[in-house]
Amino acid sequence: MLYDFAIIGAGVTGTAIARELSKYKVSAIVIEKLSDVACETSKANSGIIHAGYDAPSGSWKAKMNVRSNPLYDDICKELYIPFRRLGSLVVALAGQGTDYIEELYQHGVERDIPVEIIKELSQIKKMEPNITDDVEVVLHAPTAGVISPFTLAIALAENANINGVEFVFNAPVQAIENMGKFFIVDTPGKSFQARAIINASGLFADEISRMAGDESFKITPRKGEYILLDKMGDYVRKVLFPVPTKKSKGILVSPTVDGNVFLGPNARDQDSKLDNSTSLHGLDEVIEGGRKLIPRIPLVESITNFAGLRAVSSTNDFIIGESKVTPKLFQAAGIQSPGLSSCLGIAEEVVDAVKASGIELKLKENFNPTREKPIVFAELPWSERDALAQWNKQFGHIICRCETVTEGEIVQAIRRPVGARTVDGVKFRTRVGMGRCQGGFCTPRVIKILARELGVEEDEIVKREPSTKYFFGETKEFRQPRAASVNGSEVARP
Amino acid sequence: MMQKETDVAVIGGGPAGLAAAIEANKGGCSVTIIERDDGLGGILQQCIHPGFGLHEFKEELAGPEYAQRYIDMLGETKVDVMLGTMVLDMTPKKEILAINEQGVVKVQAKAIVLAMGCRERTRGAIKIPGYRPTGVYTAGTAQRFVNIEGFMPGTRYVILGSGDIGMIMARRLTWEGAKVEAVVEIMSYPSGLIRNKVQCLDDFGIPLYLSHTVVRVHGKDRVTGITIARVDENWKMVPGTEIFFSCDTLLLSVGLIPENEVSRKAGIRLARTNGPEVNQFLQTNVEGVFACGNVLQVHDLVDNVAIEAKRAGAMAAMYATGIRLPSINSPDAVPLVAGRGIGYVLPIKVNTGVDLALASRIGPVNVSLRVKRPVDDVYVRVKNGAKEVYKKFFKHLRPSEMVIFELSAAALNAIDKAQPIEAYLEPKPAKELSEAKVA
Ligand SMILES: Cc1cc2nc3c(=O)[nH]c(=O)nc-3n(C[C@H](O)[C@H](O)[C@H](O)COP(=O)(O)OP(=O)(O)OC[C@H]3O[C@@H](n4cnc5c(N)ncnc54)[C@H](O)[C@@H]3O)c2cc1C
Ligand SMILES: Cc1cc2nc3c(=O)[nH]c(=O)nc-3n(C[C@H](O)[C@H](O)[C@H](O)COP(=O)(O)OP(=O)(O)OC[C@H]3O[C@@H](n4cnc5c(N)ncnc54)[C@H](O)[C@@H]3O)c2cc1C
């Protein structure tokens, strides 16, 4: 089949574009290298919807961030995505001066973003009781928020799928042939034909662009490492930024939308686009940075550490629009921070570029802007929990004790549009295994449910990609009886 | 919503819950066990190795066999068991909210015994850098895979932590034909029982690297190797001491933490052990709520779990039948503190001036403690101001072996409540030692 659009990459950028395009009468497919949506940079970042005062004036980053920030309220309501506008503080410590804070304040005023400068220590402490006593002045931006980046991508993908966009996973694009009127996009299993290509492939956007004939930019990875702490009530209340360095916004301390607290990220340039490992010195750097803002941050509450890679383009800005070299190749490349905060605007901008290129887009009459509300047992009052379990006993069966996730929610995550096919897929849709025991208790149980729902053997279930298997065969005791039951004869156990 | 009333509710049906329930029932109470699993026995169901019940039954039973003895005893009582029922909330008024496949269950109890056991510490809790591939499991999860599900989580292993579960798994996996390359321990001594080091590592030629830790996990999708390195006294890695092992699995046996979500919800104060603060009646700061087993302190021997749990069960029954037990919040409760060389000591407080009739009915009080690090030739002493409460000599003491001793009701009644009680270690004077040798 010849698609109107092939979208390469299913991070927040690709899924936001897919959803925007699904408002129109088009055929589109999202082609993703990994096993699910949001498996690369979109799952390992700070999850902050920035207010928009930060990026240099006139840049795509600033324009897209400012345009997108107000869009999150509606879309998060429509698609049931948890989002909280906690507000942020940029924290200047004694001796760091006020220049930077004032510059950001100016940006805020110029860009019509609510900002205020606060110097009164007691007022700052009231907002953020555990902040360092070294604080001299802060910039408060109430419209900054926190979101779950993978829930955003999952919800966008589901909604795009409901409205007709197809998704294919475990399909790395290896070559693109330009046939003039259309492109042929090759993956190991299958080739896809499309009239236009949208490049939303994150760290690999330069390679995809080159495959399509445009070598005008390069992407280099910049790693950021994190430490995630357990839920801690309101120990940290707002997104706390230090005065940044040239390379990054600096090491922050912030709540996540689910109530955990994280420290990070640091910033290190590297050659490998695949290396998302954490390092001892990196984690030490993160701790040191975090303590500058919250000196007594309880690291014993640490539950995991991880790293993400920023896709830094050679222009040091987002690259958005139709390629000047290859017509009908649309770029959404170099989407480094604040890419998450900008993806809704980027999607609109890409669709505008499509229209401007002469492709005619007609709005659908029957676009469905919402998705089925996911049931989240942990958030329900007792009376509803009771009714739910009586309606379907799977909702009375707790699988994840840390996050209180039921079997019913897991089954729901598997059966939804663009549903979970892997243990991580279930995890990112339901929070199973994200708590303090990090899957120790629930992983064997989730594997069982996945196998049952997908109609495969338990040892075929993977964490993410096909190379992330859990098991290496069966134990001695199980080998014989299970084999025996196949040919029907009785074999005594050793 | 199902509603139910019971004299004593026991949360958790592992060995602690079972023993407590039977005892509370003997005390003339209606008892309900609430267990989230589909069967009773708790962690013992996956411990198929022998080594349980040596003291209690004078036999080396496997975990499930030991559990079965208690399940059989329970069968002869009228204790009500709710399986597949997870407790999610509990109030100081002793109302329990749980869920199972029939819906929400509300249990109103007169007394509650907490017996929820513990959970394993994870990779995140100990900051191991590297990739996040499959092939990193806690030892208990691996134990469940192997012993219950029948799957092998890997073929070549490195095990971090020389806790008992890790060492037992090293032997289990070797029996299954897997190769255990190394057991790695950050301390300068093994953290599990010596008998497990001998029977599970030494007998199989599995090397134990003391004062080493994992400094990197290799492999983006599946573990491909583990780098370990020596650490100094401050647990900082010593550069240049790295050793690489090619393997596909890393098991973590780095400690257990009491399962205390539900306790927190009821406003129960937690101690340094991460378990509830209790007095000698095993009563928490919420009156009528008692704790025992691994939810109170991590035990190495199930026999000790049973002793502690029986006491909790008996106390809960007394409370439920209207006998008020002195409160840990009372000014008569004297702190029992961990002094020199002691990691922790329980109970956290000892109530003095207990009514004599009650005291004699309750009998002597158990004190349990663990030392901070291995020591030889020491006295364990307990003092109340200048007064000696307890003194005993030990040839060897290790953190892995809990020390348990009794304090008589008389000794407790003589306590001066103006002074704290302190447990500490005192090295035996060299003179006494050399004299002992000569003799
Ligand atoms: C440490 C860090 C912190 C950040 N914090 C924030 C923040 O707080 N706020 C904010 O707004 N932004 C933040 N960002 C930026 C934000 O995370 C990114 O801008 C955003 O996730 C980029 O999304 P994407 O969809 O463009 O890229 P990705 O999520 O990387 O998606 C690209 C997808 O393309 C796929 N792909 C690649 N090659 C191929 C191929 N050959 N064939 C098929 N598919 C392919 C990949 O597998 C991937 O799934 C942060 C980034 C990092 C690294
Ligand atoms: C791997 C391992 C090996 C061991 N080896 C030995 C040995 O060789 N010899 C020996 O003597 N001892 C051994 N022990 C020690 C001893 O067996 C344990 O300490 C003992 O099992 C603890 O009993 P428990 O009842 O406190 O906890 P558990 O056995 O963990 O039972 C707790 C129960 O509570 C339930 N529960 C928890 N939360 C809830 C909730 N919210 N609602 C409902 N139910 C809940 C759990 O499902 C579980 O069934 C070993 C322990 C382990 C972990």
C-alpha cells in the first residue's frame, strides 16, 4: 500500500505529529525501530513542561516552547494524561549574582510568560521549605509543569491510532529510496511506500535525513544522568533549577508528576548514540548538584538511576520544516530540550509545512479527540474499587504492591490500541514495577499475564526488544514433566 | 462491600502470621488471617532448601514442610483465613481495608498483628551504575523463578551480596548446571550465616570476593558482563583493582527491608530497623496493634520468628479480651538504646512498674540485638544507669546471627525509669583471656 505519510520515530515528536495528521483525511504509518513508543529519549528525561523563558529569543526552541506550553491543559484533559503545573524556581545562590535571573525575567516579560523575582528568604522558604539557606534570589514561573513523558507519547499514539494511523514496531529504517513521486522505506522485515516522509527519529535524525538525500546537519548525543527517589510527599514542591551552564540547564531537583523526586541531569557529550549507561562519577556529579539546591535530600530513598541522550543538532536549534534538498521530506530534527515542552507546537508547525509544500490536507469530520479513560485503581475511592472488583474480579487482584496496580489494569494496557506487548510496555502504561521494589515482586506475575493474553509461552516474553529475554530454559525438574505432558505419557519426577 | 468483625486480625500468612494466629486463637479469640497470596506460608514456599525448624521440631525441614506443619495446626483451629486478599489501608481505630476478587473487604478488629514480612533491597537502592538490561534480578525473585515457576534466569552469574538468600541461590543454580562466577561482598566479612558460606559456596568452589562491589553493569539489552572492584574502608572504589566477569546475570542479595506501607498508614512509628517501634509486649505506638516476624526485624531463623510471633499473638489476644497492656507512649516506658558495637536492639522501649500479676502472666521479656561487625571474646552487657541488668560472654558474634536473651520480670521491675537502658559490647580484658587459655 502507498501511504500518504511515513513518520519515522515514535517518541513524543513522532506521536504528536501522528496525532496532528490524524485530524486530516490521510493515510499514515509510524515506523519505529524499538519495541514500543517512547523507548529512547522520550522516556528518559526530566518530564518538565518548561514555562518558555529560557531559550534564546528568536530560536525555534523559544517559539515552539512558548506556543506549546498553554496547549497542555486541554490535551491532557482530552487524553487523560497526568499533568501538574507546579511552577518552577530558578535558584541563584549567594555570590552567583542576579544578572542571569534578570535576563530570564526580561525574556518572560517579552514573551508574555508570567514570571516574578523573589528575594525575600522567608517567602522563598514558604514556597520551598527544604531549599538551601544559600539562596539569594529566585525566578518564579508558575506555568511550568510536570508530565509523564511516556504517558504523553502513549496517549498521543493511541489517539492517532483510533483515528486511523498505523504503527509498526521493531522496524529499524535501514534505507530510503526516493522514487520521485514516492519513497520506499526499507526495514529488515518489510518495506513501506509513502508519498512523504516525516523524520522524527531523534538521535538518528541525521542518518535518516542522509538516507533520504539531505546531509545538511549532524546530531551529536549529550548524556544526562538521573537518580530517582521514592515518593516523599511535598518534600520538594516545585521544579528547582540552578543557574545554568552553557551546556545544560544544570542539575535540577524536582517532583515527578507521580510524586517521586528526581535529581539530575548532568551533561556530557559523547560519541555513541547507543550508550545510555550511568557511571559512578556521573551519579556523584548528580548528587553534588542536587545537594546545592536541597542540601539534606534523603538519598536513602533512591530507587533507581538512569540516563537519557539529548539529540543536539549542529545548528544547536530545532530543525523543523521541509528539507531544502529533498522535497517531501519533512524534518522534526535536533529536538533536544525543551522538545517535550514543544512537541505539540512542533506537530502543528510540521503540518503547516506539509500544507505549504502543496500537499492538500482536508480535515476529517469524524476526528475523535479523546481516548478511553484508563482505569487507575490506586486513584479510585473505596466504593468505586469495590464496584470495579465486583464487575470484573481482575480488578480485585493486586499485581504490583508498591504502586497498587491490579491485573485488570494490566489486561487493559495490553488490549488497548497500540497496546503493551512487553514487560516495559505494561510498566510504562500502568506503573507496574515502577515503585520501590522495582519489579521484584510483580515481574513474574506480569510475565504470566502477558503470556496468557498474547497466547505465547512465558519464556517468549521480553522486557523490551527481542534481545531482552528473561529466561534461559527451564530447570531440571520442569524439563521432564512439561515435555511429558506433550506426548501424553506419565514421567515420574526425579 | 463485605464487612466483618473479628477479635484479632493478623495481616500476613507467613510463618509469623500463622504462629501468631494459632496463639491468639488459644487465647480464646476469634482470629482472621488476611493474606495476599493464594496460599499460606509466605516466603517459605519458595525456600525449598532444608534448614528450617531445627530448634523447634528437632528436624531439618524444607521451607514448605515447615510451613505445612503450621498450616496443619491451623487446620485444627477455627481461625478464619482470607486468601488472595491484600490489605491496603488500616486506621488507628483498627479498621482494615483490603481487596480481593470479590470486592473490598472491611475488617473491624479489636487487636491487630502485623506480620507482613519484608521485601528485598534493589539495584536503585545501592546505586550500581551501568546499563539497565534484563538479567539483573534480586535473589528472591530469581529464587521464585527457579523454585516456583521453573525457569532459569541465566546461565552464568555474578551475585552481589553474601546474604543468605544469595548464597543459597549460588548453590541452587550450580545444582541446576549454571555457573556462578563469583559472590561479591562490600563488607570485609560475609553478611549471611557461616553455615551457608560453607555449605553453599566453599563446598562448590565458588569464590567469595570480600571488600569488593559491582562498579559496572555491561550490556544494553541483556547483561554481558559485570565489573567489580575493591573498596576502601569508606566503601569508595580503589582504582586499578577492577575485575571483569563475563556473565549473563547479576543477582542482588543486598538486604531486606520490612514491608511497612500499611503500618505507616495507621500512623505507626518506625524504628531504625525500619520496622515498627515496639515495647516488650510487641505493641506499637498504636495501642492494640502488635508486630512480629520480618516486618518487625529481619530474622535469619524461622524458629525465632515463631517464638516472637507466638508472643505477639498472645498479647493481641489479651488486648482483645480487655486486658490493657502498658503503652510505649507512657512515661513509664524507658528507652532501650543500642550502645557501643550494637547495630540495633529490640524492644525500643521497656515499660517499668508493670502490675505484678500481669508481669508474671507474661513471663520474661525477650531482647534481641545484632552487633555492628564481627567481634570475638566480648561481653554483651545491659545497664540501667550503674545497675547491671544483663551480662554474658560470647566467643564469636556476627551481624548475621541475632543474639536473643531473656530479662526476668524481677530485673525489669527494678529498673530506674529516670535512666535509659543501654546494651553495649565490652571486650573481655586481655588478662582474663590469657588466664582462660592457660587454664
Ligand atoms: C537528559 C534529558 C533531559 C530532558 N529534559 C527535558 C525537559 O525537562 N523538558 C523538555 O521539554 N524536554 C526535555 N528533554 C528533551 C526531550 O526529552 C526530547 O526533546 C524529546 O524526548 C525528543 O523526542 P523525539 O520524539 O524527538 O525523540 P525520541 O524520543 O528519541 O524518539 C525518536 C524515535 O526514533 C526512533 N528511531 C531512531 N532511528 C530510527 C530508525 N532508523 N528507524 C526507525 N525508528 C528510529 C527511536 O527509536 C526513537 O523511538 C530532555 C532530554 C534529555 C536527554
Ligand atoms: C530466601 C530466604 C531463605 C531463608 N532461609 C532460612 C533457613 O534456611 N532457615 C531458617 O530458619 N530461616 C530461614 N529464613 C528466614 C525465615 O524463614 C524468615 O525470616 C521467615 O519466613 C519470616 O516470616 P514472616 O512470616 O515474618 O514473613 P514472610 O514469610 O515474608 O510472610 C509475610 C506474609 O505476609 C503477606 N503480606 C505482606 N503484605 C501483605 C498485605 N498488605 N496484605 C496481605 N498480606 C500481606 C505476604 O504475602 C507473606 O505471605 C530464610 C528467609 C529467606 C527470605
